[in-house]
Amino acid sequence: MQRSSEEIKTRCACVIENKSIVALVGASGSPSAAHEMVFAESKEIQRIKRADGLRCCAEIILPSIASSFQPKPATSVMTRHRQKRRKVMQQKKRILTGDRPTGQLHIGHYVGTLKNRIRLQDEYECFFIIADLQVLTDHLDDHASIESNVYKVMCDYLGVGLRPENTFFVQSQVPELAELTMYFSFLVTLARLHRNPTVKDEAKTYEVTNMSYGFLGYPISQAADILAFKADLIPVGQDQLPHIEQTREIVRSFNRVFGREVFTLPHPLIGEVPILVGTDGNNKMSKSLDNFVAFAHSPQEIERRILNMVSDRKRAYRKDPGHPDECFAFKYWSIFSPNDTPVVRQECESATRGCRDCKAQLASKLNEHLAEVRERRQRYVSQPDLVWDILATGIRRARTVAAETLVEVREAMKIAFPKLPIKGGK
């Protein structure tokens, strides 16, 4: 016996009420999605459909029910994942740190800041900058190698264990940083920049006699890099502490001058080895001075560099007792294989261990330590498209965050101009 449409509506409404279809509509975000869920969840509706010969009984009642709701746009799984990630990240504090792409990263970077970055990447929302523009401050003639060096640094980052989900970006590809640098430059005097001890040391190290504006203003650029992302913690080497203090001064000046607490004070985090002396035994480990041991070096190259490193300058002969506290090789032992240091010390001081044998064993330990890094790094080196995609994703994310900060900055400085057709930050 055929039932009237009203009877069918009534019976279906009862089934739908029992099956909480109202909740299904709200959960799915659209009537069409709820339509599919009705037939997946309600066998009773299917029975009514067959018994009465209706093509789709749910089509009769869904429009009236769905019309009482404001449908939400359909959301893809990826969009929901990003929204969830964004919500989680908003609850975390931020880290901003990075490196200049002047070549391969090395073990000095690892003990200086990379080890802290790896340890903290689960606790903080991490932004890692590859500061290509800062290369031009003292390597202007080497600009042609910047792009290849950016790729090397990215492979080093991923190789040591920084996860692709972090935000990696190239400084020059986030133009908001240049704009913020300009604004901050009005808050810092030339005299203050000249007093920065790191600027003085780097000018001396790289024999910069005719200092450019970019070189002198390096600390302002770094402040913009940090504050564009409102970073809370800055893992740095000890030589970067003057730059962090300069950044904190800029925060105080900006908030005071413009009468608005746009920025909070960032805090530095120094690595367990603030400065690792290079293999020359004189200077901080540096690519420019070629006194470094890189993640990308082969086991043979690492062995060569360690065997040639300066160790105990006071020990003239093999039979002489060594001086481990003054030996640079022993410092490496204490950092990379601390459990072996008691034996190394005893054998060194008793002259049962020669310097060359000691350095050969040290090279072997370093190669063991870097084997996993080297293997993981090589996997990324062999997938350049993946590496560039990770970087491109990070750049988009970095620009979004930096643009949000600039909106606040312009509003505080009264240069937002909301009545203009193109509004600030858009």
C-alpha cells in the first residue's frame, strides 16, 4: 500500500530524530554530506525506501531540516589538520634562530645551537631562518654561491634531526623583514651600533676596513628577524649575545615611543659549548677560516682534519707527559665522548698515549657520532624537490606571521592608513 508523502515525512523524521541527524548535519558541515551519512547510518530509512518505492525518502525531509542550520563550508582533511596545528602552535611559545648560508654547517654549530634546537622543537613553535641577506655584509663577492649554500644548510638542518614540520625560511623571501628593519633603524643611533662588540670583532676577523651600512646595521636586521615572529627564546652562540641585547633595547624603545606593547622581550639560550675552538687552535670554528669539521665531510676528510688539528702545544716529544687541560683535542673528547675522558686524561698525563694516536681515536669517535647525521642528510640531498618544497612551505607560513606583526606595527606607528584602498598588511 502506498503511503502519502506526509506519512513518509513523519516516519522518516522519527528515524532521523533517533539517529541524531541534526548532529550529523552540524558535524558534516553541509546537507549533501549529511545526505550520505543518512544512508550510511540509517538502515530504517533504507527499509522505508524499498517498501514504498520512493527514490530517496531522505530527499523529502533533509531540505526542511538543513534549512534551519547555517551550513558550514566543506573542510578537507588537510585543512582541518592545518587548523588543528595552528591552534596547537598558538598555545606554544616561539623560537627564532638560524644561520647564514656561507657554506656547510659544522660541529661548532651543533654544540653551539643545533643541539638545543633539536631538544626544544617539541616544546616550542620553531622558526629557522637562513639569513642569506646577511651573507652580503661581509661576503659580497661570493653572492653567486648563496643559492647552493641555502640548499646545503637545509640538508644539514634536516640531517641533524630538525623535523620538516618546523618553519624553515629564507630571509630575502620574506620582504616583511626588510620593512620592519627600516622601522627599527629609526630607533638606533650610529654610536650605539659602533659600540656593539660583535660588530667590532667581526670587522677585525674579516678585515673590514670600509664598513658598509649593511654591515654596521646587521644587529637591526637581526632584531627584525626575531621580532617579526615575536620569538620568546633565541638559541644562539655566545658571540651573538650583544645582538640579542640590542634587540631587547629596540623592544623597549618601540613600545615606549609608540605607546603600545607590541613586542615582548626575547631571551637568549646559550649552548653547552658557547664557543668551539676550530682545528687551528686559535679561532672560533668557522667555514671562512677553514678550521671546521662539517656534517657533510666524508669519514676520510674528518680523519684528515682531526689528525692535522693543533692539540698540546707544550708537549714536544712522544715520551713527554701531556697537558689535557690545555689540549684542544682533549676538549673535543670532553664534548663528544665525555665517558672516555678519564682514560684519555690518565693515558695522556702518563705519556702512554701519543697525540697522533689520541687524535686518530678522536676522529673515529666523531665519525661514529656523525654517521646517522650523514646518512639522514644524504637522503635529503638525493631529494632536492622535497627539500625545496619544505622550504617553500615554511616561507609561506613565515610571511603570514610576519604580515600579522606588521599590521600591529603600522597601527602603533599610525601609518596603517585604513581609509586607503590597499590597507596595510593586505
